[in-house]
Amino acid sequence: MASEPPLLSMSGITKSFPGVRALDGVDLDVQAGEVHCLLGQNGAGKSTLIKVLAGAHQPDTGTIHWRGEAVTLRSPIAAMRLGIATIYQELDLVEHLSVAENVHLGHEPTAAGFVVRGKVARASTAQLLKRLGHPEIDPARLVGELSAAQQQIVSMARALSHDVRLIVMDEPSAALDPDEVDNLFRIVGDLTADGVAVVYISHRLEEIRRIGDRVTVLKDGRAVAGGLPAKTTPTREVVALMTGRNVEYVFPERPTKDVAADKPLLEVRGLARDGEFEPLDLSVRPGEIVGLAGLVGSGRSEILETIYGARKPRAGQVLVDGRALRPGSVRAAVRAGLGLAPEERKAQALLMLESVTRNVSVSSMSRFSRGGWIDRTAELGAARAATRELSLRPDNPNVPVRTLSGGNQQKAVLARWLLRGCRVLLLDEPTRGVDVGARAELYAVVRRLADEGLAVLLVSSEVPEVLGLADRVLVLREGCVVHTAPARELDEHRVLDLVMEGSPAS
Amino acid sequence: MTQHASPPRDSTDKVPSTGAPPAWRGLMARADVRTLSLLGVLAVLIIIGGITKPDEFLDTRNLQLVLTQASVIGVVTVGMTFVITSGGIDLSVGAIVALASVWATTVATQEYGFGGILFTAVLVGLGCGLVNGLLIAYGGMVPFIATLAMLASARGLALQITDGKTQIVTIPSVLDLGERDAYVLGVPPLVMVFAVVTIIGWLILNRTTFGRRTVAVGGNAEAARLAGIDVRRQRLYLYLLSGLCCGVAAFLLIVLAGSGQNTNGNLYELDAIAAAIIGGTLLSGGRGTITGSVLGVLIFTTITNIFALNNLQSDVQQIAKGAIIVAAVLVQRRTASTT
């Protein structure tokens, strides 16, 4: 094997986005015919790495060798030509086209160069689907009518319709039933037997043990371990690699005051949404930070958005100060004093074309207006006071919000609710896209707001963040609360065991 | 495998520069580059007009005519600017103007005199806007489709009311508004209406909560919703506003033409959209400028006038308009990508 160059060899890959260094000198070797697992927490850089591999992102520095030759993956098409196919978590299929049309998208079998030969396409698609163990999928059906698992099979068929040497699968099992997972693993086995390499991304350690050959662990944009044996490396070592911190987070001190006796400010009773989360009870007292820990897909964001009224619950109630909110109404929630800092800041919270002032004042416009007429001096003054209180930089609320770094954009969102006089703050992944150095400051801000009497409900996939910041932690797994405990009684190890394996492991 | 310690990373919270130096800022805030360039284009056009037809173009009567012609489409464009700023589109404006103008000039309506005509025109405009708004905001229809349907039906209804005939206005007080005697200091009343609508529109968009909500909905509807804005109600109001502008424009057109016709307002939707776009309002929403829209209207009307004075046919005019739209949008993309 030593004489043969690896199929793929990436070395020293770096990639920065405004405010974040997503990849910081990552190396990755993949041999033909192996299942190479990529492991890491959210934000560790997995997605960015596979996008570089798929040609969707251009690395800032670093080299990529393919079968021993240096290559540049200028575009997804270039990567595909080499034989690299990627199956993303969010499937990239065209819902209104048929299965066969999706599989052959961009390389349709044609007659005379442009007439699509539908029958040929359908026949070859049927063959691919059979190879994938799903002969029951009709190539003529529209992709939008298929289940998530079937769509994934179509995605895979599309990858195989090219002469593929390496397939990247980004959490392929996340949407699958156990039976379907078994089928997926059979397919992976067939592929590797044919000499195809698979780069497999998953949070589930037991899967990696079952099908993986080697493991590369990413953390904070670095490969902290490359090519570990997947079957024999102890769980403890893998978890330690994923969590061991080079950069220590600095969390603010918890207050000594005990709030357990206080009346809850936010109460959630039996809140449920079909297919997202089971009936859920929780309460947050003024001055308290409650954390929800769980993986992507465990229903965390959905829970926050339902509490906030952005999604309509199937059952259950949200009470603020003992008064029930109208379900499914954001306006009712905001009026009652709720504020949400959503997961996708740019898509869900910020008006990117507008100044910081206008982003901060948007929820409190009635405070600066009489008869609809805005007092811009008062507005600017209030926005300045709110952003200063959070030490938002630059100290000039007239700059466009898009010029701010991730951490300061988050502060602008917090300032919005501060100005509104909000009493219950819902934070969804508050430090996503926030530079490591700026996080400590955000943590301090959140703690201070709690000390001032706000009730804070925090969602994060970064376990240390939940443990370090929250007073009480609810651990979620697939829409269910599997464990509740004061944060100081839990450690990262235990939480990761709970969320990844569902049962307390030693 | 080893775990190598990485050096501590520096926190790179970059402080962006605050742009132009203070001395510039006041001027830049009031007249941005885009507005200045539109003014430049208008100035060039006036020079061209002055050179090619020195006597006719700069004649007071001609200038009054240009402004009067700009008034009707101008009022429509102010409403359209709001709709586009909110991320929507109103394809029905021309048809609403037609319907309002014929409904307000039927024999039955004319019995109620000046007030009857004005009231009917405005009410018809608001009614059509209400239907558009309800379909879009609460019926979940795409603005393009809902207003396209309104375009077809309003035109049809206008034809049904008139049976294709021109309805002559016989109310002297209405007709007098268009006469030279009604000019105040040389300014036609129609132009004054346009000016008032422009100023009110500018104030609403830039100085009121209504304007803020419009921009927020257009910039990021989901963020606006999660910030506690009633996005649907705002959308309803916006199409009502556009309908109202169409009603006012229909009244101006009745005064100008002395009649109501079902062919009125032909292709106003395209003229209004084009004027808003070259003025700098983003078709994707989130940014709108009343000043730019009005300058866009003036540019188009001036071109039409210069071409007419030089006996160029309307086919040439249309081609020139198309070229200007393309040029303006390309220039905007350039400036947008460099900032």
C-alpha cells in the first residue's frame, strides 16, 4: 500500500469566512476502497471540508492530490469529472422532475445531441436503483412524491451514474429508519468492494464502528487525529479528541443566589409537534439560564420556534408569568416579552441591507413614533444606548449591519430585544459563526442579562457551551428529553454519551 | 495519535471603517451617487433637447406639458415603488387606472359632479387594491399571478362598462382643472398633485413606521415576522396604497384627457416598474427610493418628448427605453458589486 499513492490526499487546507476561520490546516488521506469517517462536533469544519472536496468552496491555501497528481477543484463539475460525488445532508434534487431526470441531470442520454432519450434514461436509472436495493422506486415518478429515505437513494443513484471513485456522504443516516440504515450499509459495502472510497460523516459512533475503516477527527477547524482505526479506537479516546479543547472557553461565574424557589417566568406545558418533538415540559425562572443540549435533528430549534409562536404546536401551552400565550402567534409572544435570537441570524433575524440602528429598533418602533411618525433622534439614541450596553463594535449604530462580525451581529440581535424590554430570551445557537475569541464576551453578556432578571432558554449543539453557560440542562435525543440535571452535575463526556448513544455509558 | 496544542487564536473582530469622512457625510446622505447620476442623465437629456430643438423644447408650454404627462404615470410609480420595495410587484396598475377612469366617467357617476368623479376613481382604485392585497397577503398568492389576474379582469370590466366607447366628461369644474387658467404661478394643478403625492410618499417611506415595515418585509420577510411585524397586514396595506395611487392617477388622467376610456393606462405597469428600477429600487425588495423613481419617470417622459419633437417614431422611443433600462441596471450591478 505504501508504494501506491492514496486516492485522495488533501494537505494544509485552510478556509476563512468573514469572522471565522472554518478550516485551519486540515490534512485528509483517503485510500481507494476504504470507508473513511469524519467525526467532529458542529462547527468543527466538516461541512466546509467536504464542500472544498466537492469543489463548492475554494480553499485559501493547501493542496489537493488526486491519484498522486496535484489538482484544483475549481467547481462542482470539475470535482465530478474526476469522480468525486457528494451527497449532501440537504438533498439537492429537483422536486418537480422525475427520478430518472434527476439522476441524469446535466448528462442526459441524448439522440442527435439534444433530444433526451427518456426510455434509455429510465432503464439505466432502474438498473442503478436495483443495484442500490430499491427496485421498487419507479424512475418515472416525481422526486417530490418520494420519502426522504427514497430521495436519498435517488441522490446516491445520481452519484453512481457518473464514473465515481469517491463518494462523500454527509450524515446519510440522519433521516433513515434502522432497516434503511442496514440497506445503506450494504450499499456502502458493495461500493467499497468495487474499489470506491467513501468519506462518511456521522455523529453516531456505533455506525462508525460498524462500517468505518479509519477515522479522522476534526475540531475547531483542525484535524486533531488522522486515520485512526475505526473499529478499535476506544470511545473514550474519540470523545476526548472531539472535546479536548485547545482554546479554553471562559464562562462567567454563576450567581450564588439560588433561584429555585422563585416563580417561573416561562412555563411550557405538554408542548408537542408531530414528527419534531414529543410533549415537553419545562420552566425557566427569572435570572436562570436553562440549556437544551442535543444534536442536529433532535428538535431543539423547532422547540424554540414553537415556544416563540413561529410554528404552531399540535398540543400544549406556553405561559409567561402564568398567562397562556395564543399558540402560533409571534406577535403575541413578542408582546408578552419573548425575544428570539434565531439559529440562522442572516436569514431569520437581520435586515442585511439596513443599518444597525434600524435592525435594533425594528421590534420597538412604536416606542419612537407618534401616529406612525418616527422620532429618528430618539431612535438613534436608544439604539446607541442598547448597543453600547452590549459593547457592540464599532460603536456607531449607523453602519450597515452586514459589515459587522458574527459576534457583533449577534449583539445587534440581542440589543433589539434589550431595547424592546424583553423578559424571556430564547437563544438558538448563539455563537454559531462567532469567532472563538468573541464568544467569551457573548457569554458574559448573556449571563449579565440573566442576572438582571431575564429568563434565558439556550439551545446549542456545542455541549461545553451549554454546560458552561446554563444553570440547568435538558438533554434531548430525537425529540425527547432523556435527562435533566443541574449543569454542574454533568460533564461533556456524559452529555455526548447521552445524545449519541441514548443510554448512559461509562 | 497526538493532540497538538494550537497557538491561541487572535480575536479578529474587525472594525469596519465608517465610510466617508464627516465633511462628506451630510452631502452623501442627502444625495447618494445614484441620485446624482440620475440627475446627470436628466441634465444631459435637457441639453440634448435644448440643442436639437432650442425653441420648442425649452418653451414654457412644452415644459409644462412634459411635467403634466409625467404626473399621471408618476403618481402610479410612487405606489409601485412601495410595492416593489416590499418585495412584491403590481402588474395591474394600468388596468386599474383604466377601470377607475371609466367607472368615474359613466353618465350615472357624472351626475354627482366633481366629487362623484373623484370619489369613484379613488374608491375603484382602493377596491382593486383591496382584492389584490387580500389575495396576496391572506390567500397566499404570488403577487405576479394575483395582479396579472387583476390586470385581465379589470381591463375586461372596463371594456364592459364602456362598450369600447370614449366617455366624454361634461363637468366644467373637472375640465377647468386642466385649463391654463387654473395654473398657479405657471404650475398646472396636475403637477401639483404629483408633487404632493411624491412628498407624502417620500415622507411615508423614509420617516414613518409604515415605511420601515415596508422595507423590512422586502428585505427579509422571515426576519420581519420573527421581529414581531404583522407581515400579512403590511402586504395588504401596500396593495391598497398602490390601488389608491392608481385611483388618483385615473382622476388626473380624466382631467387631462377630458374623458374616460377603457384603453387608458396602457402599459403603465411596465413604465412604472421601469422607472422604479432605473431609479434604484431593488426589484428583489428591501430598498426603495421615491426620489429615484420620480427621476426615472422624468427621464422617460423627457425622452418621449424629445423624440416626439424630433419626429422620431414611437418604435425608436421604445427601443431607446429598453436600452436605458438595461444600461441603468448594468450600472447598478456594477456599483453594487464594488461596494
